[in-house]
Amino acid sequence: MYGDGTVYEEKNGKYQYYTCRFYDNGKSRKKRFPHTKAGEKEAKNFARAIRKLKENGFEVCASSVSLGEWIIEFMRTYLKPKYRPQTFERTKYTAKKLLPIYALPLDQVTADHIQALYNSYAGTLSPASIYKIHKLLNAAMKKAFITRRILRNPMDAVEPPKVTQEEISIFTFPELLRLFRILKRNDRWRRYYSFFYLLLVTGMRIGELCALCFEDIDFDNQEIHVCRTKVGRAGNNFNEPKTRSGNRYIPILFDKALDRIRKLRHEGNISRLTGFLFVTKRGNAWNYNNVRRDWVKICSEAGIELKHIHAFRHTFATAALAKGIPVLEVSRILGHASATTTLNMYGHSMPGYNRRLIEEYQRKKAKIRPQIEAAK
């Protein structure tokens, strides 16, 4: 029985090796070297290196673990317990992009390897997708360093990909006229009229509106309780809002919107007091993928530029700020975690925003100037 760090001769068929047996994170492993004097010396040096690492508190000899094995362990141990299933699935898709360097030993991954991987995806993947790879690698390598699996973190020398924020896209008034004219006149698309109208006048996300039930609406106080979002393509699968601010009560600002919701409750002689506002023939809530498929055709028929459906939300936020609604209120309605997020995205829409900044600067400058003169 060979102990931890033992070097011995091993015969495997017609081949002989010098083998170092050691424990790696509780698992028994072997590393083979050529059956030569140089190989024996290399095996003994390897055994000494293992002992030195363990004396310094390292649990694992990382050279026996590949980057791919560590990524899988890191995701299963540290990410899966705190991620939503859909988020974890997306992260698994991101992890597949690391396949070109999966086989590299964890402790031999260098900044050059990682930078070359990023460069290989330039022009193939978007900067945002490359940044997701960087974010996953950065978290995994940081955890490997903290848990003493590697001696140094190669991510410290890696240049993260630059991601430029896309310009907010909103609908113009003529585009909205053409769009809702088509929705009203075309029998094929009429069922979407109320859906897109509510997106426009409430600022809700599409998943939130798909998951909205009549029980969530207070008709007396003209309020909507946003408390879930639709996920997945089939069935009725929902998530709670990601943040506390996502679970919110928002006002129904327009009487027409309230009338639209009331009409949705009545189908012929049947009045629905419960259930989803927008349902399929099978009784399931609408989902984004089905709406998106028809949305492309609707834009084409209306003769307007194809925009993301999220543009309804952007249009609502921009119009609300332009009408002078306080940014904190707009942020609350949108469900942003911070008013700073709202300002960063839509601050340019606030009337006189730059003028107020200039005036504020001038006021502060006027207060400081006498102090400077007195100091002279």
C-alpha cells in the first residue's frame, strides 16, 4: 500500500513508469513519469512539490485538475444553489465557450491562454457574450485562488472585453399610430392590441405582463401588483421578481387602460374574475417566444423598423420623465433596484436636465468663490 506522495515503479503491460501516488482533494490520484533517471528525478521533485503545497495549506495539487473539471465543480458547488434554473442553464451555455482551453491543467492556465480565447471569439460573439465568459472565468479563478487551489490568479493580468451599452430604442408617435392601426384593423393581430397597449402605458416587462392575473389588479384603487414573471416556452412556469423592488404596486395611469383590462374579463357571456389576462387556447399564460414570432410580422406589415419589444418599456419611461414625473417614481414603477439605474438609462429624457446641472454647478461655484478670495 503506497502512501501520499510515494514514488514507485509501476509496470503497465510492456511499459514501465515511475509513478507518484497522492491524494488530491480527498481522491487518490496517480501521475506517471518516464522510466528513466530523469523521469525518476522528475517524479521525486513532483512529490516534494506536492508536500510543500500541502504544508502551505493547499488542499489540492491543481496540476491534476483540468480547467474544465474545476469549472464544472465550481458551478455545481457555488453557482447552482443560488442561481435560478434558467440562469444556471444560461451559465452552462456560457461555460461551453471555454471548451478550447478546458483540457489545460488548472494551475497552468495563463493570462495569455485566456486573452487568446477572447480574441478568437472577436467577430463571432458579441462583446456582451465574451464579457459573460470573462465574468464566469473571473469568478471561478477567484474562488480557486481563495480556496488555495492555485498559487496565483491569471485573471489579474487579463484585459476584460469592453462592452458598450446599446442606445435606448423608443417608438416615435407616427410609428405607434401605424402599429396600433394595424393591430386594430387586422383580425389576425387584433388579440395583441391590448397586450402591446398595456406594455406601453404601464412600463411592465413582457414576462411580467404575461404572468399578470386578474387577482393582481385592484380596480378600485387603479393599481397592479407585479409579483411574478413568466419563464420558459411551455406550461405555466413563473419566477418571483429578482429584487425586492421588482415586487411592486404600479398605478394604472390611464382610464382607457383600465377599460381595456375590464373588457378582457368578459368573453361573450363569460366573466373571468381570476386567471391570466392573456391565455392560450390550452389555458396557459402567453410566453415571450410566441409573441416575438408574431411581433416580427406585425412590424413588417405596419411598415415600421423592427425594434425589441422592450422598446415599449423604454418609451413609457422616456415619456414619463419628459412629462416631469419624478425619477424616483418612474424608478419605482419600472421596478429598478436603484434610481441611479433609471437615471443612467433615461436621464437624457428629463426636460432641462442639463440646465439644472449647470445651475447647480454655478451655485456651488458662487459659494466657494468668497472662501477662495478670503484665503488670498
